[in-house]
Amino acid sequence: MAQEMTLEELSLLAVQAGLKLTRDELRRILPGVHRSRIQVAELRDLMTDHLEPAGVFLAQKGQPR
């Protein structure tokens, strides 16, 4: 599960992204950021790197079907 981000970490990320957010704005968006990080972690758990993508390519000479 995703570790909860602190207000200070979010503030640093906002500055790096060029955002000028007040401490109150950061406090209000922090719960949504945490929910998003949990969702991304859940999706990453579902991904399997060892499986080939589902798709088939048949290169055959002759008439198209």
C-alpha cells in the first residue's frame, strides 16, 4: 500500500512542478493525493510484467481474408 504523503513532501512536489499553493490549499488536496497514490499502487499490483501482450500478427503471402 502507498505510504501516506506528508504536507511537507506535497509542498516540495508542488514547488518542483511550479505550482504556487498556499499551506491551506495543500492541506485540502492532501487527502485526494493520498487516495490517488493508493489507486496507483493497486493498479501496479495488477500489472504482470511476465506476460506477453495479447495480440497476433500473421504475415502470409497470398490473398487477404
